[in-house]
Amino acid sequence: MSHHKEEIRIGVYICHCGHNIAGTVDVTGIAEYASRLPNVVISKDYKYMCSDPGQVLIGQDIAEHKLNRIVVSSCSPLLHEKTFRDALVKGGLNPFFLQMVNIRENVSWVHTDTDDANLKARDLVRAAVHRVAYQKELTKKKVPVNPDVLIVGGGIAGISAALTMADAGKKVFLVEKEPTIGGHMALFDKTFPTLDCAACILTPKMSSVKKHPNITLWSYSEVSEVSGFVGNYKVKVTRKPRYVIEELCVGCYACVDECIFKEGKFPDEFNLGMSKRKPVYLPFPQATPLVAVIDDKTCIHFKTGKCQQSCAKACDRNAIDFNQQPEVKEIEVGTVILTTGFKAFDARRLPYYGYGKFPNVFTSLEVERMVNASGPTEGHVVLKDGSKPKSVGIVHCVGSRDEKTNKWCSRVCCMYSLKLAHLIKEHTGAEVYNFYIDMRTPGKGYEEFYDKLLREDVHFIRGRVAEVSDWATTSDEEGKLIMRVEDTMVGMVRRIPVDMVVLSVGLEPRDDAQDIRKLFNISCSTEGFFLEKHPKLAPVDTFTDGVFIAGAAQGPRDIPDSVAQAGAAAAQALALIDSGHVELEPNTAYITDTLCSGCKSCLNICPYKAIAFDDEKRKSVINEALCKGCGTCVASCPSGAIRQNLFEDEEIFSEIRGLFVESI
Amino acid sequence: MKYLYYPGCSLRSTGRAYEESLLAVFRVLGIDLAEIDDWNCCGATNYMSINEHRAIAITTRNLALAEQQGGSGEVHIIAPCNACYMGLQKTKIYLDTEQGLREKILKTMEGAGLRYEGRVVIRHPLDVLINDFGLDKLKMAVKKPLHDLRVISYYGCQMVRPIATFDHEADPVSMDQVAMTLGATAVDWGMKLRCCGGSMTSTVPDVGQRLNYLLLKEAKAKKGDIMITACPLCQFNLECFQGKISKKFRDDISIPVMFFTQLMGMALGIPEKELGIHRLFVKPRPVTV
Amino acid sequence: MNSGSNGKQPFLHIKREADLDKEFSKRIAKLAHGEKLYGCIQCGNCSATCPLSPYMDYTPRKVIAMVRAGFRDEVLSNSTVWLCASCYSCTVECPKGIKITDIMYALKREAIIKKVYPRNFAIPALSRTFYDEVRAGGRINETWLLTRFYMRTNIFKAIGFIGLALKLFGTGRLKLAEKKLKDRQQFRRMVESTSN
């Protein structure tokens, strides 16, 4: 490698990671092997390279041995690349003279054969030594952070995050898909384990959002386009026409009262279809904003054009506007918090529970509405014929812990089932049976709540219900729903006739989770919930800087945890905003003007719209701030005019050569 | 489309009427069937209990014979008996997915001068009627619509379990659809998939006959006029022990139990004799009158 | 039910580690197409959906637990697994995807190999008779299958079925002779060349 101007002096460090690496890989042997590789001046192994002494070791060696390139062979760069780059800086080197080799996730954790593992570790270290010799000095660019924040989803997580950010003096755009904020929590009557009224604690928060001078609330709206990068996102929000001018409407219900439909005729979404609404409606009395909506799919005016428009006549503020069109708002924000929530499992997917077939099989959410005083039955738990049930069976884990539907535990069902058992018992005095597989009540005051229920004359049967049927074998089963279950504690199958069955449905990713994922360029875990950057240490960050997640969009969770996570996400966003600027990774693509033929093939291929065309020069131009360093344009340029920092041809070819050429 | 036909042992004895009616109905509808030459027993549940690999080997012989007879490309085999249908299906899937097993069985086939390439598709007559022939065409062929007849469809176990290909594993509807196409009322009931006890009706009568009884009792409770099935053993259990069961449980549970193809034949105007109606113990009065 | 190996002390309801077969579950898992058996969460769905479980000494859930723990003798010598009618509802509904019916088959085969199946129980006898019939002729003649089955078990029981048999003959649903395979010798050789 005599063509280098400076003398290359490489230091190689092999980490034991306790037994994580050293248990499988011969770390001392690898260090000894690396010492014989070209340009390697020093090669060491150490118990924990990421520890302070480990980092200091690198700094000392840089000074003592005049090292100018460093290879650290340890875990994934995702975890510690920043640590070691900082160590280089402390030692007086440019941080991009570092190359990491992942001999933990890629070697020790996936191989059991020691010989193979050692061979692979040697190959990888050799490749890195060859590569690092060619790495160049790079500098990070700083860009300012826009202090405004976008929050998507107005459930309890979104509301909490919005209020925290707004109270900290930041301007918040809160976008909600439905006509009102409140999310699933607005459906509930009581909350576990304290049994405090959901509306009493939620609605003050909702009106605070509406009143807060720093919050712009756009309900009935969806994010339609996102571009830009951390600190500088450009977002388009489409506001769906509600045919009611929000600034004029005061929610007086005059339009609803005067609609030509005298009674509600269409399934009321808020009551899960258990009651009917008119084409013009307000979701519920505390809806926020308290503004009517006209549903153009059911309104006679939109269907036939021949309506006398009695709603418009009834409105003394002239708030109804049948000509409203979708409106696109363009905003610029520095950070984003996604709190889009979950979807409840569709119980029809498990036909053996008879949901949709037997009228008295309900989902837990339907019962939540029933026990709610503002719900379809005004707080009475009743069967379809209006009578009170004498016996009720609650089935846990419907659409949870099941390979055929969802493998995961939905985390909240045990507790809300206990809550419903208590409320049903309180409202009806019925015999209540809880059918559970394992009772999961970890949380402050949760086990105590379970204990309370155990003493309330509620029956607990450990077993997964196999079937809800209507075939009777004895006279006392006639006309009942019969639940067949093994009482696993007793070891005997039981048939339990009940009047009402409640299916405690699990939590799933929303149907549009994938669309949102693509829009904001984040990842989902295999089951479809948004993926956090690290499950323990970065639970509200994503792999896209400046985009944070909170609440049940990230995984099943209850209200206290959603609120806590929302606070964490707000804190992360605030930290980013208050640092004032972000540093951009320098691994961006660049164009050598003299080679660019102006063929434009790179323009459409860039997923981040980072490439523009200079019509005067007839050359492509890359916006460094937008480039994410994916390398797609580099590979596609027919004239080889595009190259990429940190992934230069000679760096990659040398790494490949190093991998295949056993040079010792 | 030409189909190969695997009758299975029961359709040659206790379930004769199933074969007779199936062949008659398919002839009238113009669906061609050619019997697999020199077929052998599918092994059923019993064989599996003694020796799994031998059970799979004898079933594979049938599949290999079918491929030989059916020419190149996909070979569709119609297996009307639920147990045979499942046995053939399960064998095909295990051979497709378990490499070691496949090698072993292919070797056995080679020794017997046979080759199995995996080109077979196992079909149930209900699948063929609905998805190949079509219910619209069937409706047009109906000569005597079965109005006012309440039909209880009993699917038994092995049509959709453990492998559901053409109908839902927990809530099948194909037989009900056929009954409705014939003009009858399909009665929804909760026991369409509940086991009749299989061979237990003969081996452990106390247990088997109680399972039969529960099914018959519910069929009566749902005011069914007639039960239809697609399994010779289910039909045998549910029909032939009705006298004993009525006496034992002191409950009149008599109800005609016939093969769905017999019911089809009657609606298509095929003479009773050709449908094996005379072989039934409980005469299907509501249909024949 | 306390039919463990400590049979000398009939009232002692205790299982010692030394009396368990620690390899048992591995053998059964291998015979029953998969390791999913180890994922069992003891929810009892199999027992609840099983139409035969009310007649079993151990529910299917318990059988799985006993297999896992190595209660070999109890499981194999008991009539429970023989009551499985292969209706597959447990397999289809199992939330952990365990092929419970295949496990029951594997246990039946294991009991036969180990010669510990319940001798006075009719179901294994029918299976054996069926197996022999097919091996010999390639097809089942239900007349001879039932005759040989009753001869093997309880000839007097057959008397109860004589009326039914006559009715079946009368309607042509039982026959004395059935068409046989073309080359029964070759069929038999094929069967026997397959080891398990």
C-alpha cells in the first residue's frame, strides 16, 4: 500500500464482551492474528471495549503509537459506533477513521462451532483492516432544528404529548383522523384499577388541547405527504370536508335536530354500531372539537341532490357549507410524534365463539359502551331483548396468545376483564365467570384489584373456552349460550350455560399502520406495531431521527403506560429541539461534475427526493441535507459519476479483497 | 375436465348408496369420472395407529397409480369419503413438506415398480361441484326443487380438519350451499363439525352411541326434516343405530340420514333405485312424498 | 388413577424423578411431526373441544403435560389415547399449533411397540384387525373386519350386532366377497419393505 501519502498505522481492538464474544471466539488468538496483518501497529483484546478504560486505551494508543486508523471488533455498530467515534475524537483523530467489525451478533451469537466462528471472525477483521486504510477524513454538517412539532393521533397518548410540548412553549400541530379526539379512552366508562370515571379524567385534557394557544388541532384530517429530514420536515395534511365550518359551529345540535331523518338510521361508529345516528351528527356530547359532521355517504343531499337542507336552515350561524372541498395544509416541523393507537381484534375471525351469529355474544368494547351512561343502553347491561342477564361469561385472550390470529399477549385484557366483571356484577347482580389462561396483573394496584375481585363472588376458571354453542344437553341449558371449557385446575371439562358472553378482544396494529410507516420512513416489528430504536434504552425513538412513537401504536399497552410513554416521547423531542441543531451524518452521495452526462436516471431512483437537475449546467445536483446515504444512485449511475462518502469504491473493493485474500 | 375417482372400501359396502348416488348425479351433470385401477385401502385412522410410515406408503401407492393413469400434468382425484379424502390429502402434504419421509416412501414405491411425482390434487366432490361445476349450473339442472325441506348438513370431522382447502375449518358452508341450491332450507346448527365417534360406535358402544345421540337429538331440536352427510362412517353411525339409541336414551330421535348426493339426485329427478334409497334404514319420507 | 411404577405402594400419590422417562417427550415429539409440543401453555382448549374427553381418565391437556414430564407408563398403559377418534378439533383449535392428534397417534404406536397398550380394550384390537386385513388383502371387507374383530375381543358381544348385520346384508350393504387387488403378494411385499 505504498501509494498512500501518509503512513497508515492501524490499531485493532478485539472485545470479549464478557462471555458474549469470548465464550465462542478465541479473542486472544484473533488479536494475535490481526497483529500480523498489513499496516497493523498494535492489536489488543480487552474485556469490555465500550467501558471507560476500554475507550481510554484507544486514546492512549493513538498518542503512544501514532495510530491513524482504528478497527474495533465487538458488537453491532448500531450500539457502539458513536461510543468509539467519540473515543477517536478524544484521542485526537477524525472519527471517520474508525471501522467496526460485528463479531457478536454476526459471529458469536449465531455460531456454535468454535472453529467456524474463529475463521469467520478472522476473515471479518482482515477485511476491516484492509478497508480502514482507505477511509478518509470527513466532517459532520450542522443544521438548525425547527421548534414546531407534529403529533399524529389524538388518543390519550397524543393528547398527553401535545399538552406537554405546548406547555413547554412549542407550537404543536395535532392531527386526528376521526371527527373528534379522545381515541379509545373516550369509549370507556371506568378505568382500572382505581375505577375512576374515564370521561372525568379525559375530557378536561381534551378541552385543554382545544383551548391551548400553542396547539393547532386538526381533526377529521390525515397526513398525506412527508419530506425533509430531522429538524426540518415538510408535511402536508389533508383536511377532509366535514361540510360544517369549524370556526362558526358551536355544537348546538340544531342541525342534528332538524335533519329530515327524524330518527337515527345509520350505525353510530362511536357506539360501535349498537345505536343509530343521522347523516349529520356529533360523535358524543364532549366531542372535541364540538363541531358537527355531515357524512356524505349517507346524507340525502349528497346522494340525490334533492334535500330541502333543513339542517342548513336550522343553523343560525350559517355554519353549514355543502360545497366544502378537501383542504391541504402545508406545515414545517422539526420533530414528529406518532401516537396512532391500535385496532381491536375482530372477533368474527374466531367462528367458534359465535360472535355475529348469537346476538348475545358481545365484544368487550361493546360492553364498555353499554356500561357507559352516555352509551347506547344508557348504562344498562342488557341482552338484545332488553332484559338483564342472570349469568355472564367473560372470555380472556380472544385474538391474543394464539398462533392462528395474534401470538402476543395483549397486556390489558386481564385487567379490563376484571374491571368489566366488577361492573357487570355491580350493574346486574349476575353470576359472572372469568375464563382465563394465565392471570396477568403486573402494575401498581393491579394485583390488589384482582384480589378484590376474587372476594366479590366472581367465578374464575382457568381454561381457554373452546366453544360457545346453543346445543343443549340438559333442560337447564335450553335457550342459553353454553360455554365449553376445561377447568384445568380441576382437570375436568365443564359446560357452563350463560345468558351473555363477553369476548375480551386483543389489541392489533391498525390497518393503516403500514401506510404511516412508509409515510414517515420508520419500521414495524414482525407483528406490525411500530418498531422502537431499542426495546429497553430507546423505547420511544425510531430509526428515523426526529420521529418518535408512543402509546399502543408501538405495542399493546394501558392508559398509565401510554401517558408515561407520551411524556418520554415529548421529552425526547424537546431535547432535540432545545439542542438547537442536529449534526448530519457525512455518509452522503456526491457527484463528480465532469463525469455526469446529465442522463437524469438518478432523479427518479432517489427515495428521498434529494437529487435535483441543474438545467443550466445539465448536471444532477444532490442536496446533502436530504440525502440519507442509501447508495441507490451510486449503484445506478451509468457513468460512475456518483460516489459516496464512507462507501468509496476503493474502500469497498479493498474490504472485499481483504475478505478473500488470505495475505498471511 | 376429467377426474380420477378413488372410491375407498366403505363405498363398496356399508356406504354403497354414496357411490351409487354420486355416480348417478355426476353422470347427469356430465362430470366424467374414471376409477383408479387397482386402488387399495387408504389406511384410515386405524392404520395410522399401528404404523405411520406403512400407512403413508399404502396411500402413496394410490397417488402413484393415479399419476400413472392420469397422464402428464396435474391429476385431480375425487375422494368422496371424508376419511379417504383426508388420508390422501395428509399424505400428499407430508410428502411435500418432509424431505426424509418423502425419500423413504419414494424408495418403497420404486421397489414396487411405481413412481410418485407429487402431481396429484385431492378433491372432494363438494369442492368440485361448487368450484369447478358451479352452483348456478346446478340450480338450472334441478327438476324437483326441495321447497319446505329443512336440511341439517352434518360435515363430520375430516372434510375440513386438519386441512381445510375449499371450506372454512371452523364454520364450513359448502354442503349448506348445495342444499340451498336444491331449493331446501339449510338449518344452521352448532354441531356440524362435532365428531360422531367414528368406529367407537362399534368398539365402545356406550361412548359412541352417546355421541351419536347428542347429534341426532340436536338435529331434531333444530326441527330438521333430514340430515345429510359426506362420510360413510358418519352415515352408518347416525342411521343404523337409531333404534338402539332411541331405546337406550328413551328419546325418539329418528330422522332420515342420507348422503348429500342422494338428496341431490332426488332434486335432479334421478330414479330412487339408482340413488340407493332402498338401502337406507330410515326412509326419507319428507323427500320422497 | 395411580398406575405408576411404584405399584407396590398403591396409596402413595407421589412421583419421583427417578421414575420418570426424561427422553419420552423427545421421542414422541420426533414421532409426531414437530417440536411444537414444548410450546404448550396448558390452556385446556384441546380437552374442552374434544368430544371424547368426558370419557377419558386424563384429559388431552393432561396427556401433553404428562408426556412433557416423562410419565411414560401412565400414559401408554391407559386407555385415554385410544379414545381419540382422530376428529382433529384439538389440532385445529390449539392456540400453539400443536398437532395433538398426531401426538395421540404417536402414543398409540409407542404403546404397541412397547406392548403396554390396554389388552382388554376394544379399540386397539380393532386397529390391529384392520391393519392385518389391509396388509393381507389391500382392501377392507367390512364383513370380515367386524367378524375377526369380535373374534379377537368378545365373541358374545357380536350377538348384539347380529340383527344389524342381517339388516345390512338385506339392503346389500354387507357382502361376503369383495374385489381384491391384482397382485396381493406384491402389495404385501411393498408394505413390509417400509420400516417405521
